[in-house]
Amino acid sequence: MIKIALISDSHSYIDEATLSHLREVDEIWHAGDIGDHRVIEALPPGKIQRVIFGNIDDAVMQDRFPETLIFKVEGMKILMTHIGGKPPRYAKGIKALLKTEKPQLFVCGHSHICKVEYDRELNCLYLNPGAIGQHGFHIMRTMLLFEIDAGKIQNLRVVELGKRGR
């Protein structure tokens, strides 16, 4: 069993409310729009990090991290990219990529809206953790915590990190 924290859209901001949850997991996934490299440097040490760049990330971030990750955890295939849209209206090219790769889990960010939905057509769970940062139109900052055990997601929960500052 692997414990995972899924965050996105930090936009150069990370706080103790977020970090306290990240200390309790095995892997930290950041679904893009990191902003400043200090966000990644602030992540607790000793954790597996799976990080992609987003549309606000500069050339340095784009050189350091990929745009899309495809990987397996506990037998589950995961595809992660920043701009993914949402079921059934995926971003351009995403539905074709999902049909080709056939992940059981699709992770994206960008919208700043926390959403979990099962796509029956693609037989795939969609996860968007919302945003942990202060920049954007969201009201509540959110992240997702869950476990993957033998190819199945367990104990999936939304963590509210407090309202976005205005």
C-alpha cells in the first residue's frame, strides 16, 4: 500500500497546512503550475516526487519536469498532465491519449476545481485536486489524499486547506 498526496496549482505558494499532510505520505504528486522552484524544495525529504510542469511554469521548470507522466504504482497505471479538461469534455488530444494509453487513473490540474469522477466510457478514474495556491478564482484551497493498494484506490479524501486569500 502506497500513501499519496496529490497537489496542483501552487503558483509559487506552499504553506504549513499543506506541508503537514505531505509529511504523512509515501509519494507526492504535483500536477503542474508549480510557479517557483522553492515550492518543490519545500516538499518533505525522502518522498517519491512525481511532478509535471504546467502552463505558467517557465523554461527552467519545463527543462526540469516533463509535461506528461505515465507510470505505475502498485499495479495501477496512471497518466498525469496539467491541462486535461474533464469528463466527457477533455482538452484537445487528451481523450485520444487516454484511449491509447488506457490508464486506470487520469490526473490533471489547471482548473483549480477539485473534482473526482469515474469515466465509464474510458474505464478510468479522473482526479483533479484543485489548487493549493493563493492565485486564481477558487475559494477553498484543496488537495487529495489517497492510497493505492494492489491496483485499487482506497481512502480517497479531499483536504480543505483554508480559503484563498483575497
